[in-house]
Amino acid sequence: MIIRSPEPEVKILVDRDPVKTSFEEWARPGHFSRTIAKGPDTTTWIWNLHADAHDFDSHTSDLEEISRKVFSAHFGQLSIIFLWLSGMYFHGARFSNYEAWLSDPTHIGPSAQVVWPIVGQEILNGDVGGGFRGIQITSGFFQIWRASGITSELQLYCTAIGWFHYHKAAPKLAWFQDVESMLNHHLAGLLGLGSLSWAGHQVHVSLPINQFLNAGVDPKEIPLPHEFILNRDLLAQLYPSFAEGATPFFTLNWSKYAEFLTFRGGLDPVTGGLWLTDIAHHHLAIAILFLVAGHMYRTNWGIGHGIKDILEAHKGPFTGQGHKGLYEILTTSWHAQLSINLAMLGSLTIVVAHHMYSMPPYPYLATDYGTQLSLFTHHMWIGGFLIVGAAAHAAIFMVRDYDPTTRYNDLLDRVLRHRDAIISHLNWVCIFLGFHSFGLYIHNDTMSALGRPQDMFSDTAIQLQPVFAQWIQNTHALAPSATAPGATTSTSLTWGGGDLVAVGGKVALLPIPLGTADFLVHHIHAFTIHVTVLILLKGVLFARSSRLIPDKANLGFRFPCDGPGRGGTC
């Protein structure tokens, strides 16, 4: 009897040298499309040249080839990001007052741009303090650098990686579709080990350096980062438990590490930022969670979950076949996957926007009001764009990749079958919210104009208190004495209950009590968000057909007026 070892389920395969590196194609505008390559007939040719260059779906129907192009393009994107970042870092190194700012962050403004004296434009330079003249920057880079202190020259490597993965060793389609392996590696490797190494950097480099800076030591006197890593005695002087090394870890005597892995809550009164020891503790804890999560999915070994099984078991009492078939959609339609990822990342970015001011993570960020405002606006805009992108790619998925013949009674099919009810309900909700939320403001304007302030909606006249939001705030403010006995203060000062934190005579953070004005403006936000959902959902649900144009799916994404790309928004 011969016992053979079982065939491994996962085989990672690449094709060697599949595409010759050549720039000959660049000389033929529109080489990627048979129609465009013939040359211009009308100006449409120019628009199509731009529109179709990156529409990999239209170049070929081979999913493997499309996947390779998209995957390789990621590294080109990364190279641009790192090129931009390295430009910021170079500006900070060559043209900025970073060292002066480090020595006195409360009185000196951050600046890395000095306008050269040509035709009087140097009038833009202002005195940012410390004898430095320039434009004050609001990007928050100085605060990030103070919390970490790293520079990178990664952009060249990333471009090289993109070329390698398309021209030299291009992965086969099965590699892109092997989601269990991908999840394990991204969870354990990228997020788990990434968070762990960041926690390590924070404990061994950021914490000691920031402790010296907070104590007022001259930055030039502080040992260099690698000295803290190589010399344990240096760290033991600041944190005595370092002398014991890993012994407390293996003997489960973890409380020894409470010096540099804390759970304080609130803000550091010196810098107005979160306690860096809290942040290090957070990254260590997150790393453990992700490392465990990275062992959850089944690959070559029989143990673990399969995503397909999880999705197919996901049936509710009112949802028919539930998520059956979703696994096949997400492994063969990159637009569907991109749509979900954009929706989640967009939502997360908006969450980040709100946390950046209510729990400022970097030292001296909270007292730099221009930067705070810019960061909030930046993340809100980015989040909004990503969510709109999610709907756009969902519509492209509906037109190009959705096959109604194989989908019956799953969640998507059920939503499509009652799309009219969904859209008409959203329609009246938007009208209701619009009239009522703006109506309150119009009422106030009218009463103000008539000189009747006592009849306006305000905290001093007719009150409309946001009672539910206030309840949430109070619950969080009381948490340290009730549900989170380990914490000394609540997660954010904005919940209320504490005193304001001031740094160098400027308010870093204070409780934000909510009142009638907040009630009014949040209902305006509810209105705008519901209108956004209405427009996006209408575009997605009617991407393939509508009563006006039943064969829309066959007309191409850019069909004028009521094409899938416009969703009837002409």
C-alpha cells in the first residue's frame, strides 16, 4: 500500500517573462484599442484616448491579464505616493525650521516653504517665530515627525516592483483569487506584524526621545534613535523594568511593563496629544488581535474557515439565498471588490477625520488650529470621494460583470427586484428632511428679521436639545467610574465631565456640549447624506436598465444622458 502525501490546495504560480519590456507601443497613441489606434476622426478620439487608457477591461477580456495590469499599477501608484512623501520629507530636511520648532513648539510655527524674492512675491513670507520667515504649513507633518522621526526613500524600489510583477514574474489568475491565503497574509503580515513593529519602534525609539523632549532636553543632546535600540541600559535609565528584559513577558508578570504600556486615557498635559505610552500599548494589543486573526482561514492545512462557506451559511429569515454566489462575484469581478473596499475605506476615513480632533494623536497637534481644521477637511473630502467611487465601481460591476441569469433570490437580486420601492422611499425621506431641516433655519431667519428673538429655535428661546446625543456623551463621560474602571479618564475630553487641557496658553481640547444649534446642523447633514445615498443608489440599482431605457446594459458605460455612468443624472 502506497501512502501519498495529499496534494496541497494552494499552489502559488507565476509565469516567467510573459510580457517583453518595450517602449515601442508608446509611439502609437491608442495602441490599447483597435478603434482608437486607427487615428482621430473627431474630438471624441481625444476624450476616448484619456478615458480608455486605464480602462483595462476594454483592452482585453482575459481576467488574468487585467489582474496583472491592476496589480502592477498598484506599485506605480505607491511610487507616486512615496515620491510625494519623500518630497515632503526633503523639504522638511532642507528648507524647514523643524529643529527650531522642536525646541519650542508652542511659540514657533511650523514652516517649510520660503518664497523667493521675485517681483515682490516675498511679501507672502510671514514671521513664524524663532527668527524664521516663511509660510506656515498646515499639513501636520512636523507633529507626525516628532512622534516618530523616520525618513524614507522607498519610491524607487516600488516602481521596480511594479515592473517586475508584470514583465518578469507575473502571477497566475489563481494567485489573485486565492482569498484565504491573501487574508491570512494581509491580517497577520501586513496588519499584525506591521502594528507589532510599529509598537516596537514606539517603545524603543519614540517614547524615550519624546520623554527627553517633554523634559526640555535640547534635541541635539538626545541620543540617536539606534543608540536606544542597541543599548538597553539607556532605556533602563528611563524605564527601570527594561533591565529585566523579556522575563516578565514569559513569566506572565505583565504588570512590570505598565511603565511604558499604559491605559491612562485623556491627553498628555505637556503636548496636548494622546499619551504615547497609551498609543504604544494600543498598537501592541492590535498586533496580537491581527496575528490571531491571520490564522483564521483555511489554506494548505485542513484547519480553519473558508470564506465561501461563511458567505453561503449567511442566510437570514427574510433574505432568501442570502450571500450565496457572492464569493464567485468577488473573486471574478474586481469592480465589485473595489466597490466594497472603497465604501469601507471611505467610511473609515470619515471616522478618522472625527477622531483626529477629538483624540489628537500627535504632540502639539491640538494647539495648531490651522492644521487641525485642514486635517479634518482633508479627511472628510477624501472619505466623500471614496464613497462616491464605491458607487461608481458598483455601477460598472452591474454593467460589465453582473450576470442576472445565474443570480436568483440572493440578496442582490432581491434588492434589485424592489429597487423602485427603495428609491421612492429614499425620495420622500430626502424631501421630508430637506423641507424640515431647512425650514427650521428659514423660521429662525424670519423671526430674526421681524425682531422676535424669543420665537427662534435656540438654547435661549425655543429649545430643541439633541437628547440622544447628549445621553451618548454622558455615558462616555461617566465610563471611567462605571464600565471602564481601569481607565483614569474618558476616551476623549469632548464627551464632557473633565477640565480643558491648555498647552502654552492655547486650548488643546475642551468638552463640547451639544445644544439646539447642533441639532439643527446635524439634520442638515442628515439631509445631504441621504441625498447622496439617493443619487448613488439610483445610479447602481438602475445601471442595467430603467423603464425609459430597458437595454441600458448593452449601450456602454459612457452612453449619453441615461447611460450607466450617469445613472439618469444627465
